[in-house]
Amino acid sequence: MDIFTTVKAAVTVRQAAEHYGLQVSRNGMTCCPFHDDRHPSMKLNERYFYCFGCGATGDVIDLVAKLFGLSSYEAAKKLAHDFGIDPGKPPAAIALPKPERPLLRAYRQEEVRCLRVLCDYLHLLERWKVQYAPKTAEDVLDDRFVEACQMLDYVEYLADLLIAAELEHRVKIVEMLNKDGLIAGLEKRLKRLEKEEVPHEEKQAA
């Protein structure tokens, strides 16, 4: 049995959503993480989710891929790792995850936030590396291109660890990222850059 089938048979959409920090009501509704959702508009069924606000839909693997900016295969691997699933065993032999302690739940939410910010930053750096690359040897290097060259590998390394490392290692990375407000500062900067880039793109289109 392949990893996709095994994961989908072992983990419901609701289990995954709660595991990664979403607050789900008794009737399976939650605030959609994919748009600015003030009132719960995403319905979580056992095998799929659907947002009545933005139309986002899919199965448990799609949910995790979208949450963390991963490919379907990476999302399936993350689910298998986080839920202790062995793809070689039939679903009936897979033990359900144990109830989480409140401290661990709070940590999970922080881990999700850190990974989301790192993935957003990673995508920005990848774009900068292409968009602001010098066209000729005489060109003055753009600061954004330099930052992309310096930071890409490191940010990718941190994001990979948060996806696949052992819990103890991931806890240390989250602590490091929260120390001195590193992740909060990066989150603010990304939001500011996003606002600055939209008018710039509109000007170019005009």
C-alpha cells in the first residue's frame, strides 16, 4: 500500500487540523487558515475539507500541503512522521495518536506558525534570487539578490528540520526562532514587504 493511501486511511482531516493547531467546533467547523476568516467557514468532514468562504477544498494531504507550502508527497511524509505511521503496515495496525497535553498543543501551534513564516520567507527568497539576479557582470548587486544567496540554504535547512526532525530537535529550533523575537520580526517584515510589493506590481501593470 502506498504512503498516500495509508496516511488517508489512518488520519482524518479533523485529526490533522487539530494536531496542527486549528480549533474545531463540535459540528466540524473551523476558521479557514487560507484567508482572513473571522467566523468559522471551513467544514471538516472525515475525509475532506471545504471552505464556504474561499472555496479551498481537498483531503487530509491537501490540507497539510496547503498549510505548510509542501508538495503532496512531502505532506504525506510529514503526516506519517507526526502521527507515527509506518507505511508498510496496514491501517488497522496503526495506533491512533494519544491525546495531547495542553503544553504540547501550544507548542504545536507555535511550530506551525514558525514553519509557515519560514516557508513564506523561503518562497520570497527563491523569487528574489531569480527576479533580482544581475543581468551582466558590470551590474551592481541588488540587496535582495545578495540576501537570497546568503539565506536560502539556511532557511531551507531550518524548514526541513521543522518538517522531519525528532520532536526534541524541533522544540529547540522553535525556541531559537522565538528568542529575541526573531520569528515575530520576520513575520512583520514579510507582511510589510507584501504590502509594498502590491502597489509596485500595480504600477508596472498600468
